[in-house]
Amino acid sequence: MTQPDTTTPDGFDCIVVGAGIIGICTALELGRRGARVALVDHAEPGSGASSGNAGIVVNTNLRPVFAGMTPVSLMRMLRNPASPLNISWRAFPAMAPWFLRMLRHASEAEVARITTALGSLARPGVGYYRQMLLDAGAEDLVEAGGNVALMRSAEERDAQWERMAAIREAGIQIERVEGQALEDLVPSVSRSYSHGLYSPAFHHARDPQAMIGKLCDLFRKHGGTVIRERVTGIDRQGGRITGVETEARRLSADRVVLAAGTATARFAREAGEQVPHQSVGGYHVMLRNSGVTLDRPVLPMDFRFAVTPMQGAIRLAGIYEFGREGQPFRHDLIGRMLAHVDKVLPGIRTDDTSVWRGFRSYLPDGLPILSGSQRIDGLFYMFGFSSSGMINGPTASRAMAAIVTGDAPEIDIAPFAISRF
């Protein structure tokens, strides 16, 4: 377990708020550039939404979930028990404008633009992760065995194959598999799933929190400071950042990066910058002593949740609920995954489980904010990564470190500017 520092300098060059994968990677990159960096979070590094995802570190399917969606298909998805998208219907009237705004980005041209932007974050991350994990001694915590999307017919498989044409044209390897080839990849999967799409470039973390903890240890090893305190606000003088306030004290810095997930939207509002943000609940259930062996993640397309092998367990994840953070825990959403997983992995045991829910920051165009503030010099935002923070963290952090230190980022950051809202 990463231990908090008990003593800190009086001031820092930069404070990074939020010790999830985005914050950790950014703190590492800033430290690598010679900055004195403090990483501040009230919780154990990596213990929030970064620990509760499906564990996918490298993903090749970059199309936003709303691609081609219409108001009618959106309502069908929200009402479908087998859909990964769920909503608190009491909250729907207030959220309807946000969904309508999302649908404006569902056209073919917008999807192509968004996919290109997401690709600029995701694709370089493979190499960046490899070096970071090697430096941290954590390469054994990531598996590079690919991923298999599962279908029950050739027609379903080929329809999905066509939907992924743009991805294949971008040079990403995807293979149609069936029969013995499919069984060799996922021998424990029910033969009712007769066809699949195999993406060999997928990587997944065997223990996301342990992986992030190793990266945090690397940050400390190179002189970074970890502070376990809750940030309550930002400090500024006129139009310039001067630090942050925690529940215990004031921390000084002339540059502050807000990478605190859903909390960052609140800080942005306090700074006078409104963004169309939604806090979306994500659920997972861990199956210990499952009684089955799974070598790589699978995604049953008839009930879209990820089934990921991890250390000592299998994780079911990928169910999302739109609404507010105060909503009660939806045990029925966990129940839906448990009820279906036996159809995917026959004979799997579901009597030894643990459940989790965390909240992620979503924006209607499916792109994160990776940007300096328009109102306060020295203040920077990194949030709105939806469920892709683990995938996009390394590249986004390199771009942010360049912005903070006054250098030109290696990618085009225009699509991620806060000014787009």
C-alpha cells in the first residue's frame, strides 16, 4: 500500500489533484520534466473509478457508444434490460437536453471526427504504457492476450464487422473467428456463441489498483510527493492560480492540474467555467472461486458487459447508470450480469462475490477535456474521459505535461479544448 508523505515542502511547482490513472500519469510526466510535483487525493491512489473498470488498458474499438444513434434507438437502449445504458427515470426530464446534445454528435461525420481524436490518445498509449510499466516493475500486471467479442450467428458477427470498417481501415487488426479457432481462443465460452471478432491488440490489467499503486511508487521514487488530503477548493489571486485548499491546510503552487474525475466539474463551475458534464455510475462484480478458466476478456454482444480475467477472480463490468451520484446502489444491475454470465461461461460459480460502484465524468461529445482554463492562468483541466481513462491516460498525461510546462504537445489538443463548450 502506498503510504502518504508526512512532511512536504512549503511549495510546489505543480499540484495534481486526483490520484487515479489520469492524475498519476500526469504527475509522473511532470516530474520527468523536472517539476516539483505534489499529487493530492483523500483516497488511496487508484482506489476510485480507476480501480473499478473492466481493466482494459489498450483498446482498439474507439467508436463512441452513441454512433448512429437516434432519439428512438436511444430510448430503446435505455429501456432494454440487456443494454449497458441505464437511467434513473426520475432524473430523465432534467437530463433530456444533455442526451439531445449527445445525439448531435451521432452523425457519420461527427463519429469519424471523434474516433480520430480518440485514436490520437489511444494508439500511442501502447508504447507509453510499456515503458512506464517497465520502469515501475509492473509489467507482470498487464496481459496482452487480446479480446474476443462474442456473437450467436454469422449474420450478427458480419454486421459488427461492417460497423468496424473504419477501425480496420485505420490499420487495426481484427479477425473474424468461428469454429475451432474461436474455441481455441476461449475454450470455456458456451458454444451457443458460434462466431466472434478477435482483437489481438487488446491489453488488460490483472489488478488495476495494484498497477496504479506501482506507478505511484515510481512517482515517489523520483521525488514526487503524495498527500492524502481532500481538496476543498482552489486558491487564486486575481486571474492567477496560487494553490489549493485542503481540509487541513493550504498548499501553494503556481500551476494546478485538476484530474479529479467528477469533482473536477465542480471545481470548474467554481472557477466560472460551465461544462455539460454528467456523473455516470459504473458497476462491477468480482467472482472469486469461479470454477472456470478464462485466458482473455470477452464481450458478449447480446448483453454488452465485459468479462475480464483478473488476479484470483473474474470481473463483470460495463453497466452504466445515468443520474445523480446520490442514487441508491442498483443491485438489480449486478443481478442482470450474474444472471447472464452463466450463458457465457457455463457452470461458472457466482456464490463468492464482491460488488462495486464508482462514478465517472461524461461529456456529450464523448471526448475529454484536456485544456488550460480560459479564466485562470496556471489552472488546467483533465476530465470527461468517460470509461476510457485507463486507455487514454498515458498519452493525455504527456500532452498535459507539455501544456503545463509551455511546450508543444505531440498530439493535436484542439478537439479536447474546454472552449468547445
